[in-house]
Amino acid sequence: MSEVQFREVTKRFGGTSVFERISLECPEHRYLCLLGPSGCGKTTLMRLVAGLEQPDEGDILIGGQRVNDLPPSTRNVGMAFQNYALYPMLSVRGNLAFPLRAPVRKRSYSEADIDSRVEEIAHLLRIGWLLDRPVTTLSGGQQQRVALGRALIRNPPVLLLDEPITHLDARLRYEMRAELKTLHANLQTTTIHVTHDQQEALAVADLIAVMNAGRIEQIGPPVEVYRYPKTAFVAGFAGDPPMSVVRMPLRVGDSGLQIDFGGRALPLPEKFARYFPGEPPSALLIGIRPSSVSLVDAQASNAISAKVYAHEMVGRELQLMLSVGDGRIRYRSPEIRRFAVGDIVACDVNLEQAHLFDAETGAVIVN
Amino acid sequence: MTSDSKPISQFNLRAALALGAACVVVGFSLFPLYIMITTALKAESDIFSWPPTWTFSPTLQAFKNAFLLFGGQNVLVFLFNSVLITAASTALAVGLGSMAAYALARFPFRGSKHLAFFILSTRFAPPVAFIVPIYLMFRSVGLIDTHLALILFYTSMNLSFVIWVLRGFFADIPIELEEAALVDGYTRWQVFLRVALPLVRPGLVATAILSAVFAWNEFLLANIITQRDAATIPVYLSGFSASMGIAWGEYMAVGFFAVAPIMIFTFFLQRHLVRGLTFGAVR
Amino acid sequence: MPRIEFDNVSKRYTPTTHAVKNLTFAIENGSFLCVLGPSGCGKSSTLRMLAGLESITEGEIRVDGKRYNELKAQSRDFAMVFENYALYPHLDVYGNLAMPLATRRLPRREIARRVGEIAETLQITEHLRKRPRQLSGGQRQRVGLGRAIIRDTRTFLMDEPLGHMEAYLRQQLRTEIRRLHEELGATTFYITHDQEEAAAISDQIVVMSDGRLQQAGDLLTLLDNPVNKFVAEFIGNLPISIIPAAVASNFGVPELIVGGARMPLPENRASLIESSISSGGSKLEVGVRPGDIELFEDSAPNRLPLSVTVVEPLGDSAVVVADGPAGRLRATVPADTAPPPGKSVHAEFDPSRLLLFDEAGINIFRTA
């Protein structure tokens, strides 16, 4: 058994808390991504599993066993570091064999065992031809593979990956993320992967835990996190492109509730009305996917006046950021047209597909 | 001249100038050594000839004299004392110092910076200032004229400097290298031996050389607390000149023995100073 | 605004190795040009020659027709933004922003007004009294940008300004840089190794590799009509798939054979094959972008049989990584229709979008 559990874990550094009473579980054989901006506590959480940090309160369990008091050397986890952390004085072979020669595993591996394990893992990661090179002569992608190999070589029940592919070139990143997924499908190692890149997390994970400012905003499969974000933060962070989250005033109009889009009031769709039985809040956070925004004729009945805040090409597609009221909404143009910053356009927002969040707490009202 | 060859000749001219300047510097610093060795090999009449003779028939007479003088003791005894004391104090200083430096670099505690500074501050006072108390201390524990006395004193003098320098080297090792080894099943002590020490080898070499040079050349304390049994080469040299007036040939012959071991030691270690200075595997 | 020309510019650091070789291109006045290439391709040397920080070995750099080779860096009137921000650590944000003005003997009030304005534009007003080390990377680069624009120069040189930042900060700040560019209308020369950034931010892209210009053009030209395999692989958010191919004749009309599938070609592409096949290109490869592949359950003569290895959901769409005897393909499909790993699929390529590379990597299907 190798599931990893956090039970009410609190970690502080010199009085400031990184997170308070976090509970989280990565079930056995699953691939969990901890996703969040820098400083959200995701790396600290992973280092607690490795034993490189100690929790101030709460328990950390690996395979059901409490490991708080175990030193890193006996926790039996493999870890790949963001900067690879290869030993510059050793060859690729020496780096790969290093964990097998650890004193805790003395006499578990004969020299012949070590050789065959090294050959095997090098073959798996396609670095067999590099075995006798000094690691200092390898490219970034090759160093990354060696680091991964070193973490995997003793078949640890738990694998920890700290931003493993973030620093690679785009091309290599795509290659390695498919490789990580294949590797996981083959080895089924319980894996925790830390990243700030939401596309990487969506692509590679079974489960994503989105973190922000020391809190876990949501945990679930990638598709669920993307489609049904539980908080406004998750909505604005995950997805390619993510939905736009804008704060707009809510008004009581003649025919029910209305959302005020910078002067133009759009009726709140009927299906949402039941979520506001009593006194409606004065404002809402509204999540709008680019696909539910369209440009319309300025004379159209629903036309919202918007200003082009920015325009950029993403792949073959033109995307606009439109300023509406105090918020900005992303729009994907079906055709390539020339826009300039400051252009005035008219747009329509399909509120039927909107996601509503509480303006105070950011918690989801309806997806 | 083609446009391509012009930068090449400029390049070579610059290289030639640099080489010439280097030769001048090297010649300047090697000149005393040259004088020392030639003087030791000259017959007495050649030493004082004026103008100085550049060609002469070498003789080993000065070396022979030097070996048999100073109370009939062989210079090799003093040489042995110097080697033993230098080697032991250097090994101790670097060995203990690297452990202390690693602890200071990796286990910060309240006031660890003050401690590091306090350690360095032991070098602020000139050694002559505490020679009298040291002498009294050594006398009361019966260490006068023993190897151990000098080994202890040189170790303590070098320790602060070794700690200070190596602390910087250890702090420069990316912490992830050590964390990776911890996770891979190594204890802290093994991480120190297997990962940290190999990575600071240039620092070890540099501090070893400087510690050895200090111990080898130290005269003041050695002259006071050793007489016969534990006297080192510098002590021998000084006694030599006092008892004989100045016999330049013999003086230079002994000087040659005083300089040679430390030169050989440094010569073999200096390439390690440069090697491995780059921590290439970590971005 | 200035127009900048590179005319056959070369840079050698040693007599035999070129950092930059025979570079010729122009930046139209007021436009935003990205020099894009992998590390070591010579893009930094190019920028440093333009800035006057490095000498030009051969060729000429002209600004508005005037030769700049011998002009000192400080006389060129360019404002530069650096990857490592290059802020003065001993000055606070206000001091850093005011630095370029201090040398001009402006009245204090005027300086304060300008700094306030710039800080407002870049949303760093609240940080004016902080030192650079108290700021995050994104905030530091905002200061770096502010220090560049405060001088009212007409040309900006930016050296990977977003290189050290996290993905979402980069996206935010690239938007700000583009907005500033349009607001000021200055000519901007920007270098990066990130094709996504180059695509998002620029009007024109110059792709460099091994010190040479590979291709210059707007994004769509580079995507649809790359000159060679290098450009095809370097440009595009999701990687292009490149697999071996052969040409066969079907009653005199050339077709492509890719991993056993026979793919008929539109007439214009077929004729391009006819004109270049005589030159004896035997070892051919096709390039196809993920969006130009459709996956089917059923086989057909023009479909390539593959087995799905990995599926990467990206939100509304998913990338399917599939392997076959011919090699590995990546296709984007709507997330709901993505086949599971292990399933057999049959890939059909959009023949009007195919690229075909000869042995030297030249794109035979280049039309523009």
C-alpha cells in the first residue's frame, strides 16, 4: 500500500503559516498534481512527504503508516528535483546507482544487481548510450531523464516530482509529459507532481489539487476541475484559455434579476433565479468561457459595449481581451482581423453557459 | 594582406605581449630561488666574487657542511619534525574545520552567525600577543619541546580560517544535491562524506595548502617552545646563522630543504584548485 | 518612428566561428519585431550589435538610412529591457525610474510627475518606495519596463524580458508590453526563445538558428509556409508531427505514401512534387500539425492506422498521442471524443495543409 495522506497538517516558517490544517489524499497508484502559483505552499507540501520539512501539527501517512518521525532516508520515496540535483562528480551511471549504494540498502543489491538495474532504467528512459558520460556534459532534457531515472531506480512506492519539466524547452516539455504519462501507466507508482503550469497539470494528472495561498481550492480529476470549478480562483486558473472571471453588479429589474455589464443590463437567465431566493447579493463573480462570447452589431438588442484591452495570436487563432465595466473578458475570434488596443466593439455574452461565484467568498453558486 | 588575416596577427601580437609579461613576472618571483640554489652550490670563493660569476663549477660542500653542523644533529631530524607537525596540524585543521564549517553552513541556529564571526575573530590578535600565556600553559602540562604542542597550536591557529573559508564553499552547494541523497537513503553524516566533501574539494585543497604553509613557516612560537626534540626547520635555520655568523653557502643549502617540500606539496595540489570549480550539473 | 535595417550583418568572435552570419532584414517603423530562436542561435548577439554593445564584424546596421556601426551605444537613443531586470539594487523603485531622467537636469517636480505617470501605467505606484529585492519577478520587470519607457525613446530593445517568470505572469506581462507598444507606437525589437510568446506579442517574427536567418514573416506565414523543417518544428503551440513518406504515382498523378496509407493531393501540391521530384529527393518526410489530423474508428486507404498511447486533456480539447509503425503523431480532438489509450484509430490528414520535407529539410510544399 502506498497511498499518501495528509491529516490536518499545519506548517509554519518562523511564525508565518504556510498552510493550516490541510487534509489531502493521493490514493495508491494515482498521479496527483499539486497546481498553484508560486508561494501557494505546494512545494512545501511535497517536501513534507519526503521528510525534508517537518509538520508543526498533524500527521503524514504513507501506506497508512505515520511517517512524521521517520528521517528522509527511511521513508522510501523517490524524488526528482526542479534543478535536477545531479551529482557533478559522478557519471550518469554513478548518479543512477547512487540510491542503490545507500547504506540503508547495504547488501540488498550486489554489484551485478546494480549494473542490471542501471541498464534497465537507462533503457526505459532511453539514456543507455549516455551511461558513461559525466552529467555535466548532458543537455537539459538528458539531465532531466537522469534525475527521473535516479528517482525511479529502486522502484519506490511513492514518486515525488518537483516542477520536473517546467524548465525544459517547449518541444521537450511536450515530449516529456507524454513520457511521464506512459511511464506512470507502466509502473503505476503513486506520484505527486508539483507544477504552476495548468496546461501541464491538465495534460498529465489523474487528480489535480488546485492550491492558492495555503489552501486547497479544489481536488478532482482534470476534466472535473476544468468543467466544474468550485471557486472563482480555480475557474480563472485552469483551462486553455481559462474562463474570464469578472465582478459585475446584480440589480433587481422590472422582469427579475439583471447583471449590469458596464451600463448594459442583461437579464439573469431563468434557471439561475432559484439560487437567489431571498435578498440577492449586490454583485456576483461571473465566469465566462471565451466560447460564450461573440461580437455583434452595435445596434443589436443585447450588445454590450466593450473596449479592446489587448489582442494576441494563440496558435492559429486571434484572441481579444475586452474591457467590459471593471472586468476583462476573453474572446476567441473566428477570423483573423486587424484590431488595435482601444478599439470599441460590441459583444454579446451567453449567460446560459456562465458560472456564478459568490462575490465575497469566491465559492461556486452554480456551474 | 587579406582582410581575414589581419585579426589573426593582432590576436597573436596580443598573445605574445601577454606571454612576455607573464615571463617577466615569473622570472622576477623565481629570482630569489635561483640565487638561493646557485649560492648553495657555489664554493665560498665564488659566493663573494665581484662582479658575481654566472658560471661556476658546482660543489656539494655547503650541503655536506649543513648536514653535520648544529650540535652534530642531522638536518633530516628537523626536516622530519617539520613534516610531521605540518602534516598532522593540517590534517586536523582541515578535518575538524570542514565538519564545523558544514555544521555552520547547514544547521543555522540562534546566533550561528555570531558564532562564525567569533571563530574568525580569534585570528584578529597577532600571535605574539598570546605567546607568553601559551608558553606558561604548555609548561604546566609538560608539553614544552614536544611535537604535540606545535600540532595543537597550529591546528587552533588554522582552524578559524579553515572554518571561515569552507563555510562559504558548503553554503554554495545547492541544497537539493544533499536533499536528493537524504531521500535516496543516505544519513546526514554520509551525505557530508559522500556528497558535500567531494563537492568542496577545491576549498579543501586551498585551505590545506594555506594551513600547511603557515605551519611550515611558523617561527616565533616554535622558537620559544621547542629546543631540540621538536624543533622545526625555521628554528634550525635561525640557530644556524647565530652560531656560525653567516655562512651563506650552508645557509642557502638548508634554505633549499626548507622550501622544497612545501613547493612539491603545492605543486601537486594546485591543479586540484582549478579542477571541479564548476558545479555544472545544477542550473 | 525609426526604421531599422540589418544589411548582410555578420559577427565573429574568433576568426573562424560565426555567431551571426549574413543577416539581412528590416524592422518597419513603429512595428513590433521578434527575433526567435533556440539558445545559442545568435539572437542575443544580434540585439547587442544593434544596441552598440558589440562591434559588427561585417555588414551594416542602418537606422532611418543612417549607418550605425560606429555610433557609440549611449548615442543610439535606444531603451533596453533586460532578462535579469538590471535594476539598481541600492535605489528604490522611484530612484530606479528616475535614473534615466536625472542626467537631463529636469526640475524635481517634473521628474516626480513623470515617475508617477509611469508607475500608474505599470501598476507599481504602491511599490515606489520599495527596493528591487522586495519585489516579485513580475514587479521587477514592470520597473525595468518603466525605466525604459520613461526616457521617451522611439526604439525599444528587449532581451527576453519575461524569461525568468512563471507562465501566468509571463502571459500577463506580455499583454502589458504589447499594450505599451501600441500606446507609444515605438519601434520594438524583442528577442525570445518562446514561440508562443513571439506569436502572441509581435507583428513580424524572424526565426534564427545557428547564427543564420531561417525565415522572416508573420505568424500565419511561418505556420502554413515554413521554409524548412526547423521552422516547422519550432513554430506552433503544439508540436508538429513529422514522419517518413514516399511519393508514388497513381496513373501519372503523384500521391503520398505515409505508413501504408495512400494520400491523394490537391492539384497545386501535386504539381509542386512534379517540379521538385526530378531533383531526386528520395528520403522524404511529411509534417502535419495536430489540428490538421482527424481520427476515425474505421480504416480507409487514405488513413494511417495507429494506436493511442496517451491522451492529454487540455480543457475543451485534448491532445491524442498515437504511435504507429511510421512514428508518433499528435492530434487535437474535442475533449469528449478523445479515444482512450490503447485504442486503435485511423488518422486522416488534411491534404491542403500538409508539409513535405526533402532530404535537406526544405519544405517542398512551400507556396508563398
